[in-house]
Amino acid sequence: MANDRPLVMLPRAETWQLRTRTISFRSSPRLMGIINVTPDSFSDGGTTFDPAAAVEHGLRLAEAGADLLDIGGESTRPGAARVEAREELRRVLPVVRALSEKATVPISIDTSKAAVAREALAAGAEVVNDVTACRGDPAMIPLLAETGCGICLMHMQGTPATMQQKPTYANVLDDVFAFLRDRRDAAEAAGIARSKIALDPGIGFGKTLQHNLELVRHARRFHRLGCPVLVGHSRKRFIGAVLGAGAQDRTSGTSGAALALARHGVQVLRVHDVAAVAEALRLFEACGGLAPV
């Protein structure tokens, strides 16, 4: 599959249906701004753990060009411990409520717990972004079908506590593709329309440096699944491995990978540094944008 070259031969999903809104795609990716309401995020060290700081940060991200805001109250960094639903709700609900009222862009809740998702949707969230692809809580898929929200299903090998302990694949592209196809099919079988589903290959979630680079190099393949492709590569360890940069020095690397993903027609990029990536993508558009290669 390494020679599946012309992007124009792989039709992309043109829209993503959320709970009450629709996101239409263009030739460059939409940006999902990251808001970590956690004390132990790998990249921002708890700087937005305070709800007021998180809301202010979200408004700045929207002003900088974010098309969605993704709010999470549980770290999924390698080795992270689980957070109880009650604590996760305490962290995220004030932020979801405030940004749903103050921001003009849709709100996503980054959770694998149906109880958290239900409360966040009631507070105004439009999307549930589940890193377990709805395997972590059997109540999640029925909830998503009931509420009609947008969903993102992500590939992860193992759990955050174990995922970087010698991740192994027969073929990372084939294995991740098959997993996402199966999770898409499970969601559809439960009554969730394909138009509601986005799929994420899970950069950094149970992958080595070479696995991550292979997924970026061949990101166009995932368009064959008929859903928007969402990639969260921002500030990940593989960028530091290539550049030799620390966690706080990966903005340029994040922008570079964003351009590579844009070339493959990826529809949504989940990023911390919205302003920098938005500028890079404006140049991408000005220089021709998505084109046959």
C-alpha cells in the first residue's frame, strides 16, 4: 500500500455531523484546540488546571483559529493513572458550561466514561472524543446513539498505563486500519450514523517512533473508511525524538507534521499551539493546498 499516491483518487468525507452543528471541511485541516483540565498533562504541566484559566485559554484558542475546543479532565500520557468519574466531572463541567456559552465554536469532551460524557453533553458539548474507541465503558455507545452527538474513535494498543511497554504490530498500518474499521462498524451497528463518526489512528498511543512516522506518512489510507480523519500529533514524543526537542520546544515540529498531514487530506488536527499551526496552514493554502502528488 506504500504506492497509493494520488490524493485525488481517495475521496474524503466532506462534513462531520455533531450534536446540533455540522463542520464542513476544506482543503486544509480544521483545528481542534486542546484544553487539559488536569494537573499532570505531559505537555502543559497543569497550567490550565484551574477552571478560570482553562476557560480563558479556550477563548484564546478560538480567537487564534481553533474550529473546535477539546476539554479533557483525565491525562492519557504514558503511565497515567485513572481518574474517578466524580473527580473528572468536577474538573471539566464548569469549563464545558462556560465555553459552551462564551465560545462560538463547538465543544468536545475528551473522556472514556459515559457518565462524564452524558453530563458534558447536557452542559453543551457537541462531540465525545473517546481514546478507547468506546471499549472502556459499555454504556458509552448506547449513550452516543441516544444523544446523536459527534464522536471520535481512536486506536490505542493497551491502556495509558501500559501502552508504551514494547508496542508490537504485524503491520501497523493494516492493524490500525482494521481496528478503526471494526470500531466504526460497531458504532454503526448500534445506530450511530457514519456521518457522526470521526476516526483517529492514535499517534503516540501504543506506538514506537517508526510506527508513528509510518502512520503520518500514509495517513491518506484512512480516508478509505469513509469518515473524517482526526489526528492528535501535537507535541508528541516522536517529534522530540526526530528533533531532539523538549516537551515545551515542539511547536515547529508540530507545525511541520501538520503540513505533512494536511498534504494527506486529514480533516481535523488536534493541537496545543493553534496560532502557530493555523499560520502554517494559511501558507499551505496560499501555496496551493491539497493537490495531486
